[in-house]
Amino acid sequence: MRASPSTARAINDRLALRLLQDEGPLTAAQLKLLTGLSRPTVSDLVERLAASGLIEVVGETGARRRGPNARLYGIAAGRAQLAALDVRTESVAVLVSDLVGRVLAEASVPIGGDTGTGPAVEQAVTLVERAAKEAGAGRLHTVGIGVPGLIDPASGELRTSSGLPAWHRRLVAELQERLPKARVSVENETNLAALAERGEGAARDHDTFVLLWLGHGTGAAVVLDGRLRRGASGGTGEIGFLPVPGTSGLPSATDCEGGFHSLAGAAAITALAGEYGIDAGAGAETDGASAGAAVVREAVRSVSDAGASTASSAAAEGFLDALAERLALGAASVVAVLDPGCVVLGGEVGQAGGPELAGRVARRLRTMTPLPTEVRPSVLGGGAVLRGALLTAREAAQETLFTTP
């Protein structure tokens, strides 16, 4: 059955909009070449999309060229403003962008562990409102939120967890109440980090990979054939609960102590570094993820520094080998089940370890599994959560705005 003229127009419009989003500003001739549509059809859709406010002329192809054929068309960046939030146990970070992802404002605020639910929520919401005002956003179209918890795959809501502050759940509801015209969505932070690494970071050339999150805590995200996999209950990647050798006990249904978290969480990493006499120095950050990243960064520096003493270099070598052994335990379990072909060491620690740590994990992994697996360091580190939240917010906004009459 042939599509009706209106359906054909809608299909062509969405195709053109996606190309403009993915490929950047294009001329009408370039759109014709990429879509395979006729010149009159492209001319009509450009006129239609411009009239609807979805695209605009953003420049010309060359200094000597003038006229309609030289016009470069791009997504109308100001058509919508978006917000992305990274909600941690003791902090919130936010960025506000336009529809093409250009960051207009950024801000963050620490939230102490003794802060009550009401004050914590108010601090976070005020932060979002202040950032939106700074960005000149009259209203936010879409808000994407990354949280360190499980998301119910049926309802899309953050599930109750004894390990998370009560204000996390209240924050989502409060944002929706204070921003009634905005679309608010929430996603697990590690899943968002994986989406960001695939779109902008270490996994850009992989449709199948696993991201191993190494920050304050541990987690994993699974992308198979280009799709993020969440599991029946939203718990895919809860690797912190994975029973592994080398801990003092076993994890429980309510506590990951004794699981992989006890070997690879930030506190465990800093403790391991202490055993080798490695200290990040007086200038090291105090929060868990940053402290763990700092000792790993210091060890990598010592190994790479030709002027470092033999003793400090040997200590750094020993620490990185011991850490790689721990990380390979968790990675090997994932590889044995999923055979992803690529493991990205994400989070602040994964980025701090860089190729040095990734290479050591890869070498150890090769002795533990017959399945060929590349190990890569994160490109985005802890910032991947915000980038992933922004990517999902853009996707959601475009899904709505790109549906033209």
C-alpha cells in the first residue's frame, strides 16, 4: 500500500530533520543527495520546515557564494531549551542547553548527608531554576535526570531503595510540579553514562559493549545491538552485588558489602592504594569518587614519570596490577555471560586510569576468558552522566517537536 501524501511528507520531514541533527548544517543540494528525494520535494520540505520554525538558515557554504543554493540549513536551536541533571548521593549538577545540545548554563550544589528531605529538594530545584534563568530559558521543554538507583521499566519511576536518600524520589515529583509544562524523565546514571560513551565517547564505534562504572560505587550498563538493556526489573548491571573472591563475606539483598563493590568501590580503591603507600596528596578532593580517581591518577603518573624514584614507581606498578586484578574479576563475569567484545572502564576512576589501567585489565582478562574483549578507558568520566541525560532529553524533545503536521 502506498503512503498517503501527508504520510509521505511526514516521513520525508523526519528524515531531513534527523540528517540535519546528525550531519550538521546542510544545503538543499546536500539534503537532496543524502535523502535521494527530488529537487522539488526537497525544496517543499525545506520551505515547510522553515515555516514551522524547526529549521533556519545558519550560514552559507562559501564566502564567494550567494543565493538560495548556498544557504546552509540547520535545526532551529532556540526552538526548545532542555535541562540535564546528575543527581548523586550528596550533590546535584545541572546543565541547560538548546535543542542542538549547545550548553547555555551549568551549575552544581553539594547536599550534605544530614540535610533533610525538604531542604535538599528545595536546593536542587532552585539550582535548576537558577540555571534556566541564567540560560535565558523562558521555560524548559524537557528535563532528563540521572540517578544512582533502579528505574521501574514499567512505570519509568525511581524505585524505593534503602541505600539512597529519601530526597531523590521526592525531587523528581517536585520538578514535575514546579515545571508543569516540561517533560521530566529519569534514568539510571550508569545507563546514561553508557549512552553518552556510545554517542560521544569511547564506544562510538561499537553497537555492543558493556560499561563498567567505577566511581563512588560500582555498576554496569549493557548495550546490545545498539539497544540499552534494562532487564525485567530494571536491575541489569547491578554488578556491585556480584559475589567475587577476595572479600570478607557475601552481599545481601539489601547491602552490596561483600560483593564486587567491596573490591572496586572508591573507598576500596583508596584503601588498596594505602597498602602500597600511595597518597593522592593534600590537594586531593574529599568525596569518594574524586578520591578514588586521585590515587589512580597519581599511580599512573608515577609509572609514566621517568624521573620518579624506583620505590615509588614499583609501588605504583604493584597498586595498578592489584587494581587491574580486581577489575578483571568483575569484567570476566560480564564477558562470560554477554560476550560484548568491548568493556569500557567508565566513571571518574576509569577515566583517571586511562590506557595504562585499561591495558592492565585487558591483559589480565585475556588469562581469564577465551572470548576476545577490548578494554577501553572512558573518554567522558564522571561527566558522562550529564551528557547522557542531555542526549536523552534531546531525543525526547525531538520526538515531540519533529512530528510535523
